[in-house]
Amino acid sequence: MPFSCAEFVYPALANGITQYWDMIVSAQCEVAIYSALFMTLWVPPLFEVNFPDVDDEGDDDFSLRSSFLLGYMVGMPLCVFNIATAVFYQLKGAMLARESDRLVVLWRFRWLPVVNTACFLIGNFIACILTFRAGEISQSNGNSCMDGSDSYLRWYLEWVRTEFPLGEGVVHPLGQPIVNPWAVAADAANISRPPPSYNPTIGLFKPRVHHASFRAYVEFMAHDLGQHGTGPRRGCNHSP
């Protein structure tokens, strides 16, 4: 019948139920192994990398940390599903001795290997893209800064675009802009702002001739705060 997915079970009748069962189990175990391998790539950094709360565009809604967490939340359940599917077939194979019983399982769950493969591809693709993007921007570009609550470029871009956060009335006056020290020093020194479209890049992989105000900012951060955000991982330590 159309859309019955009988083609997924036909090889069991053509080549032998036992042989086809072993092939299915072996394939699901391979998927589970690779899922566990991918999990070792993007799960540990979640607990080790100190991501800032905002990205270099100052967008609080989709920060580097949000990108990493989203990749984790998508990849983790799907990888666990891959492993659980392999365990399911292994246990079923151990409990079912008759070929007829195995054929019934192959028929009832004929769609499961296809769904499992799709989950493996989709989950790991999304997880790797999002987490590697966040890691590359934050670590390779040296964009983590200070205690991880902000990014190296955030202060500079706030000054350029005058998008300062507002006080909540506890530490800073309610509704008043919280001007960072760089903005105060830059305005006092009459440093001219670049065009609003200017978005500096830092790190080894994106060399660029920077605006004079950004070079002044790098000097300020290094001298006043000991933050060197122009090299790999230098934004989160005090090394020269």
C-alpha cells in the first residue's frame, strides 16, 4: 500500500530475517557511537567556556551564550534519542529468539531507523553550527572580557552607537544611561566616533584596518583594565 514503508522491511524477506536484523542493529549502534562522539565535542565547552551575556552586536536576545545553549538543547535530546534507539534494538534482539518475533518488531518500527538517522543529521548539524560559531567568535576572536558578563567589543560599540543600558534605581539612577569608563574617557579626549555601520573584527582570522577610535579603545582597555582582546583568548586574561 502507498506510504506503508514496506520497502524498509522487504530486505528481511529477501535476504533473511536474521541477517537483516543484524544489519539494522549494527547500523543503529554506529549512529549511537557517532552521536556520543559528537557529544564529546560540544557538551564539555558548555561547562568550561566563559561566554559573555551579549554578542558583539549588543543583541541581548541572541547572544553567544544563547547560541551555545540552543545548540546544546537541540543536540542533546536528539543524541540521547540516537543512543536510546540503539539500546532498544539491542535489548529486543536479546529478548526475541524467534525470527517471526523479530520480523514483527521490524515491521512495527519500520520507520524508526529512518527517523533515527534524520535526528542524528539534524541534531548534530544544528548543535555543531551554533556551538562552533559561538566558540569561534568568543574564543578565537578573544571577545570574552573581564568576568564573562560582557564582551570585549560591547563597551566600544555602546560608545559608537550610544546604546547604553539604563539604570534600575538600585545602584544607578532609574532610567538614566549607565555610561562605561571608556565612553567617559573617549568623550573627554574628544575622540571622534566612526560611522554607525562600522563593526570592528578582532582575532587572528579576520585581520582588518581598524578605525582610529578602536585603536584608542584597545590602548585604553590594555592600560586601564589589563584586557587584551585582540588575540586568541586574550580577552579573558591579563597576559600581555
